[in-house]
Amino acid sequence: MTNLQLAVFFFFQIAVILLVCQAVGLIGRCVGQPQVVSEMIAGVMLGPSLLGLLFPGVSAALFPPETLRILFPVSQLGLAAYMFVVGLEFRVDIVQARLRSAVAVSVAGMVTPFALGAALGWFFHAHTGLFPERTSLFEAMIFLGASMCITAFPMLARIIHFKGLTGTTMGTVAIGAGAIDDAMAWCLLAIVLASFDGNFAHAWLNICGGAGYVALALLVIKPLLARWARGVEARGALSDREFVVCLALMSLGAWFTDLIHLHAVFGAFVMGVAIPRGLVARELIARIQPLTVALLLPLFFTYSGLNTQIGLLDTAYLWGMAGLVLVAAIGGKGVACWLAARATGLPQREALGIGTLMNARGLMELIIINIGLQRGVISPALFATLVIMAVVTTLMASPIFDLLVGKRERAMQ
């Protein structure tokens, strides 16, 4: 296809993606699943796991490889824009008030699943063929540990919004702990890839660059923006030019963290946190959120689904390994975070809600394991096993949350 043909065909792809996401969303709503989970399932359905398996000709015609050159950057824009909005809604005051809980949940949600994942990595490396020969025992243990630690950060944010938990203790503690856990998991991935390539300078760039970016955004950019925001408040309106400057700041943050291989979502999220609260934040949310949620995020879920092949689990043995991974994932993340929240004095229902929300892996898991597959760290069979874990833990989140927390108690928080 020529560039013009690609651009024109892209509009047709958008229409198909949006209609499928809405259709699946209608079904998902009947069983208590938020739209974001339905979009994840729709993305997997449009990929090789279902459409490509049942109708390979239709799949090839609808998503030819050359069109992914357009779908990928647009999907990343949608993800970054949404995480910028999540940062704008992030309640730093609640995190500060519940800092002990957020840190405890984050540590529990990191250490326990990492230990279980590392143990599984040792077992799989020593007794199965789920890791390629080139992958060392150290790399296998660190990678699987990082995969277990990851939280569905973008998806967690949308579930919290869907449940009406934005700004509550439960929602803010979960978002804060999830952000810390995912940042640490990406640092662990950087160590694995550095070991795989024999160059640990990349890992240092990832970790130090990320810490430097957070310090710059919160200690330098945030105070400067606070001065500017006072002028906006005095005028009572955010101009179009100022809106564009904020979008540019978001893009620069996403660009930098992606450049140092920490992923664009963290750059956009931290820049959103740095934006002053009040009129500026409200105006940005009102302008960015509707189009991002309705149009751009479904494209991200579809692009990720196109790289997911659940059909690779084709033996009872592999399904058994998938079950083992799933049990370790739920125990290491959900149960550990619940206990940590309780240990810091949070009420039982809030603690159960936090543990349930933190257990969802979603598409951040799919991103990290896609990188592992593309770089040859894991085998296609282990990739499929981890996909099952990501999908099941995400599907569990909403119904178990309603069962354990309940709608009346949730609304009161």
C-alpha cells in the first residue's frame, strides 16, 4: 500500500475496532465487567487468538502488517494521553496521608510475587523447556519475577474510574502502589535485557534516568507550573495556546521515559502529577479525557491483542503450568497486598478492595512479556502461559471486587 492508501484504510480499521469494542462492552456489562476489560478482550479477539484462528483470511485483510506502522504510534498516543489524565486526577494529598499503607502495599505487591516468580523461573529453567537455551538461570528468575510483580497500571486506573473510586483512599493507595510496582518491574526488565545483551549500562540509564526525571518533574517543573497556574486562575480560563503547551509537556515526558526504556506511560503519568490542581487540571481533563477514552485507548488494546496468541497452549502439561503460574500470581499479589493493607490499619473492606485491584495484570503484563518474546528471553509457550495469567487476573478483578467490597460500601468511601 502507498502512504495514502494506508491512511485511508486506517479509518476503516478504526471503525471496525470501535464497533467490536462496543459490542463486546455490551456483553461485558451484563456480567459486571467494566468497558476497559471488554476492550482488552476485544483486542485479543481481533488478533490471532480468535479472528486469526477462525478466519485467517479476514484477519490478514483487516490487519495487514504494513498498517501496524500507523496503528502502533496512535495506540501509544492514546495510552500516554490517558495516563496523563490519570496523573491529573492523582490525589497526592491522600497518598501522603496514607503513605504508610501505599508503601506497605507496594512492597508486599513487589517482594512476594517476585519471590514466587523467581522460584517458578528456577523451576521452569531447570525442569522444562519454557525458556530458550540462551536464557540464563539469572535472567529466567528475574524476568519471571518481574512479570509477576507487574500491575495493570492503565487498566487499574480505568477500573478505579469505572468503580467511582477516583480520589478515595482505596483508589489512590492502589494507584500509588501500582505505579511504584510497575516502575520497579520495568527496572528489573532493564536488568534482564542488559544481562541478555551483555551491557549493564542500559540498566543504569533506565533506573537513574527515571529517578532523575521524577525529581525534575516534581521539584523543578511543578513549582514553575504552580506560578503559571495562579495567573490562569486569576483569568478564569485556560487558553488554547496554554493547552497546547501542556500537551507538549506530556509528550516530552512520555518521549523521555520511552527513550530510557522505562515506557512512555510513566513519563505521561508523572507529568500529569506535576500539573497544578484546580482550574488547569479540570480544564485539561475535560478536553483530553473524552476523545482519549472513546477513540484512542481501544486502538491500544487492539494493537496489543494483535500480538497475543493464546492458542500456543495446546497440551495438558502447558495448561498445568499456566495454572501453577496463576495460583502463584494471585497468592503473591492479591493476598499479599490485602494483608499489607490490613497490617497498616486500613479497614477490612478497603484492604480487600486494594488486594483485588492490585491483582489485575492486564495489558502492562502483555507489554512486558511481548518484549521478552521479541528479544528471545522467553519461549512462545511461556508467553502464552503468562497471557492466560494476565487475562484471568484482570477478568477476576471487577466481579470479585463487587463480591468482597459491595456497591453500598464502595459508594460510601
